[in-house]
Amino acid sequence: MKAVVLAAGEGSRMRPLTYSRPKVMLPLVNKPILEHLLLEVKEAGISEFVFVVGYHDEQVRNYFGDGSRWGVSVEYCTQRRRMGTADAIRQVEGLATGNFLVINGDTIVSQNEIGELAKGEDITLSVVELGDAGNARNLGLLEVAEGRVVRIHEKVASLPSSLANAGLYLFTPAIFDAISRTPKSLRGEYEITDSLQLLIDEGQRIAGRKIDYWLDFSYPWDLLAANELLMGLLEPENQGEVEENVVIKGAVAIGKGTVVRSGSYIVGPVIIGCDCDIGPNCYLRPNSAIGDGCRIGGAVELKGAVIMKNSRIPHHSYVGDSIIGEGCNLGAGTKIANLRFDDAEVWVAGVPTGRRKLGAMIGDGVETGINASIDVGTMIGDKACIGPGAVASGVIAPGSKVF
């Protein structure tokens, strides 16, 4: 059996983090979302993959290659114009013979759920029950009766169900005929849910199978919650150099070529990539993930932060509950606020985040001057510049200058 992974999209709601990379390549515990998914599928006993790629496909191809690094085989299929999920699956006709799995590459599902699904014979949709129906507004909702899907609702205003499409499918070759007869949706795309509804209307049995473990990412701050969850599984290891007078508590993983300098205080779970320069005298608090080639310097405090590779936070700065893109440089004394004065939920661009503590979501190549201040829930696009002593808030477009 092959696993077809849909990895062609940008993920526009994940901006500014996806200006420079596809959504599936966003890091969790220093691995792309797509790598976490691949490992779960592999552990379920499936070793043949087809990645449907498109937006910044070179990043996926360069990172995963032929899959041999993970002991699997990976083929690629390019969706040149992103015309919907049914169009993406249409690309693999001829590559996937017999029954096959289709998985949204921007989700993480457990090996047990994948393995059980693969045993089926009928076309099957995986279904997740959402505790808060409000979370379902960006998802396809399903009506299920006696284990069969009877109606699919795609991103509707009213919520007829709290059962959501988890983006994990078992398909038979019959799906390709249904796709060939699927019209464009109102959004101008070919939707796999429309193909499935066509089969349902024709009387074909489409099974609905509930799953319990499912990580989905709609907005940048969703990465923080998932990162915290996965950090709970971190195994401690040290492949770098730790100088004297460093305090390490809990699970801390340190990569090759990394130096942790004297006076640093690290409370796990914390992961530090390869070739990093940490300290002296910095404070790394739980659930911080630091990518390869980063510099975290004196009197810097990180808390629940995701720092992508080759970024620098050298002096006297605070970064909490934030995501910092690749190749950023925060000037001395940069402070990112992560808690409102009234202690209320943080909203970003009119969207409720469900979080009381949330700092900034910062794209690649952003620079700040000394003593820059960044307000709660601020979004900063690639290569923006926040000047010395400036206060940044709201949504800041790529390449902007704030002084």
C-alpha cells in the first residue's frame, strides 16, 4: 500500500511563516510537520510514499530526497496549478494502484490510527470529534449515521455537526472515476469532498471512522500548542559541549557542534539544534525549540519559543510564546510581550487565538534594533525592520520599516 501525502499548498492562514516555505515544512521540535507524519506512517508499516508538491516544492524535494534516510521510498508528483484536493489526487492516478491512503501533509496522525485505517476495504474518511464546535469553521464537517458518511459540509457558516473531516482517507481505485466527474466548487477548485458526496448520492458506502489523536494547524499559534505536546516526548541527549557551571534540569537535547557556555540555566523540555552558540548566562525555559545554527546570548530569556535555524538573539532580550523565523536578528534589549494587561484572550487580526499568552509570529530575515518592543499577538512579515526603541504591534507587512 502507498501513502499519498498532499503537500502542495502554501497555507495562507499560516502567514507570515509560510511566505518562504510550504506549510508542511514548518518545524515542530526541530523537525518539519511532514517529517513527523512520515515517521508515524512508517511505524504503521507503510514504506512507499508519493508526495504531491507544488508551492516551494524544492524545499520538500531537497529535504526528503528519495526517502532513504528514513528507510522509505518517496516519489514526487507536482500539482502545477493548485486546483483543489481532488485535482491533487488526480495527479497520482497510475502511481497508486489498488487501495491507497491519502493524508493531508499538514496534519499529524498516530501510527495506530493509520494502521487500523489501512486494514479497511471500503472508501473510508477519518473523523475527529471537536469539543468546541467553533473550531470547526475552517474544516469540513460530516454527518455520520451507523458508521456511514451521509453528508459532507465544506466550510459552512452554520455548524450542523461537531464531526470534522480529519484529512486522512482510505481510497479504492473507484475514487478516480468519481474525480473525473467532479465539477468545480464555488471556490473554483475540484474538492475531494465533492467527489465523495457524488459517490454517497449514488448509493455507494463511504465509511466514517473516528480517530482520537489528530494534530491540525490552521494558524501560526497552533504550532506552539503542538510543539509543547510533542516536546513532552523529548528524550535527553548531549552531542555538543557543555561548559562548567551550566545548570540543566529535565529533558534537554543538544545537537552536534553546539556549545552551551558557562552560567546558562536550562529547564527542559528544551531542544537545541546543531552548531548553536548558547550563553553565557542565558535562561532557557520549558518548551523552547532552537533550530540549527542559532545564537542565544547573554541575559537572553526564552520561554515556550520556537526559534528557526540561523537566527540570532544575542543580548538582553526576552522572547516568550513566540515563533521566530529563519535568519532573524534581534537587537540588544528586544522585548516581546506575551500577556495583555487585562489578562484576556489574545486576538490576532480579528481572530481569537484561544490563548491567554501569545507573543509574536515573525517571518524570515526580520531585524530589530536595540530596545525594540513588540506587542502581544503581533505578526511581522519577512525582512521587516523594527528600528531602535520602536514599538511594533498588529500585522506588519513583509519588507516594512517601523521606526
